[in-house]
Amino acid sequence: QPSQSTAGKWAAPTVDSPDCPCWWVIKGRQQKVLPEQTQEEIFLYYFQHLTQKEIGEQSGWTRSTIGRHIQLALKRLKEEMEMLSHE
């Protein structure tokens, strides 16, 4: 569960937290498959419902770069899940 920050907004769980949405529990083990920055972008986009432009303004990246980060992250997660399903 995300923790509440001092500004009253919900903050992303820390990268070490099993509650982080970019950690996957597969076959009883946790696997970190995305870098911390990408986890934050995914969390902000899908769980905080920020636009790619808003995320870019916070991080110093362009909207198109954030979109590309998210696209590559989803591809990597899909590949990881497919690979683990064949174990």
C-alpha cells in the first residue's frame, strides 16, 4: 500500500517494498524486473493517473521519452512473465 507523503499525495512504495506495483510475485518468489526510475514512472502513470507530460515535467524528461520508457517497460514485463511461465 502506498504511503502518504507530507504533501498529502500518495507516494510510491520504496523500491524494496513488496507492495511496489512493479515487483511480481511469480512461483513464490519476488523478482525485480524494472529500474527504480521506471517503476516510479509506471506507478505515476497507471496508479496516480498522471499524464506522461506531467511525469516528464516532474522528472525533467520530455513527454515522448516518458512514453517510450513506459512502452519499453511493458514490453520487458511481458517478456519476463512469458519467460517465467515456461520454467
